[in-house]
Amino acid sequence: MEETTPPNLRRPCEGGDPVPWCTRRWVPAFAGTTIRGGAVLRLLVAIFVLAIATAAYLWFDYRKFADTPLTIDRPDATIDIARGANYRTIVDQLRTAGVTQASPWYWRALGRELAVEGKLHAGEYALTQGLTPRQLLAKMAAGEVLQHHFTIVDGWTFRQLRVALAADPGLAPTIQGMSDEDLAKKLGIDDGHPEGWFLPETYSWIKGDADLDVLKNAHAAMQKTLDKLWAERAPDVQLESPYQALILASIVEKETGRPEERPLIAGVFVRRLKFNMRLQTDPTVIYGMGDTYAGNIRRTDLETDTPYNTYTRDGLPPTPIALPGLPALEATLHPAPGDALYFVARGDGSHEFSATLDEHNRAVQKYQLHRK
């Protein structure tokens, strides 16, 4: 039986068709499909591997960015974030300041990872060397703004305190031009005299705070401290009020810089008040002299009556004469026991204490008159 090829599968040979069908091997038209499909598959695999590699690179580069210290040139570098600034503005500010050149997309990713976008606080932040982007955003989210410090020195007068506040360039000046009396009223000081009412201590403040803020904190600290110490005072302290304690503590503060002598001097003054003896203390006279004091106190100064001259007037002066520190306050309300009623400076910062006037006169002869 003769084999035949269906007409639809016949294919002419090259150069003509002298025979019913070509005897060469025939390849169907769709045979190359498998080869092209393999190439596509290899291309897809290559794209997938490249995507994985790119993602891995970006991930590790992002992690490196998040935990690599920012570019901070100066140890005192800061950045001030304005109130109302959004996340993008803050990142732009960091880039403008030159502390980072990283892509804003990295910063956005870090913000989302830490969930801090929209939660950053305004304020001044310290850009300490070694600080990473992750640490910086955490500080801003926690509101850990830069803390500045202002120290009130034990024994300063209120005038010296005002001068020091005015000299601080970071504090907003709001009390210049105000009188002491007006300022006292603004702070709620009843007698209108601010002297003594601010506790010597170091106070923290942040950018935008004013000199009045420091005074409010120092005044509140003194009130709290004085109330506590008054409630815990020794039973033999015969002062009538916390304010009298504040006045006497300011005198103790100015009489000696030696911690071990403060309770001794406080004891002398407490006993003199008890026996209705005048305090006869030079620092009160100097305070009453004001600007006329030129560095030396003369006999005529001791004899010139002022409200603060404890040689001519009985009892305590009308107000404190300085800002007493905590040690002076504690010594005043817990004076050392004894019988001393007098003391005189030895010339080395310490004092000689005496129980009688004769002993005191001999001490004056020894330490004062002979020295001259």
C-alpha cells in the first residue's frame, strides 16, 4: 500500500518539487519555542537575583547609615529645631548643616522604623561627636533638649545675681529695667525685698528660657528648703520665723567661708540674741554702706547708723544681706552648743572664739592690733 502525506503537511524541497514530497528531514515551525522559553526563564531568574542583590545592598547600606556616626566637626555643635517643623524639614535642616548627606529616603525609612515621624520635639539639641542618626532621632522623640546651666554662688548679693543674669548671653533678658521691688512683687515676695530669697545652686535651663525663669526656680528652691529646715530646726533656736532664720543665715554666710566654722558662728549669734546683745558684725555694716564701701571698714563706719548697722542697732537687720547657701542655713538652724559670745578673725580665714570680753580683747590684740 502506498504511503501518502496529508496535503496540509507537504513541504516543497529547495529548488523545486520533482517528487511528490521532499525526502529531507522536516522540522515543524513551532520547534524553536522551547529554546526561546529557556532564554526568557534565564532572564527572569537574572532579574530576580539582581533584585535580591539590590535589596540586600540597600538594606545593609541603610543599616550602616542608621548606626554610623554623623559628620560632626565641633564638640559644641548644636541644632535648633523650630516649633512646628515637620519631619522632612528637620531632615533638610540636618542635610543643610552638613551633618548628613544620606538620602532623605533613608531618613524616612528610619523615621518609620522608629515610629517617630510627627513625634519629634522642638528645641536645641547637642550634636555630640559619635552620635548616630538612630540616636539623634531617639533624643528628639524623647525631647532630650540641650540643658544649659546657671550657677548662683553662695554669698552673692541680689545685685550680683542680677549682673550675672544680664551677662548670660543665652537667657532671654526680661527683667532689665525692673526695680528690685517690682521684681519681688512679680515673684510673690511679700515684703518687696528680694535679697536672700534665692537658693545658691546650679540651675538648668533650655534655649528660649528667660532670666526670670531662673529666678522663679531659685526662689521656689529657697522657699522649699527654708520651710523644710525650719520644721527640723533645733529646739533651742529662739528665732521667731523662717525669715529671721534667712536673715541670720545670710550673716553667717558672709562671716566665714570655712564649713566647720559656720555652726560655731551661728551659735555665737544665737546666744547674743538670746542675751539681748548686739550682733556687732561687720558684714551688716558693709551691706548698709552700699556703694560707699571702698574695700575697708573704718571706725567711723561702725559708728554711722544705718538700718543694717548691728553696732548701733539691736537685733537682726531688716533683711538678709546676701544669698545664704544650704550649709549656712543648716548651721543657723542647728548651731553648735557652747558658751562663746565673741570671735575675731585670725587673718588666715579662721576665727578665734571667746566666752568673755577679756578673752576677746586679748584675741583682738593678738590677731588684729599686732598684725597692723
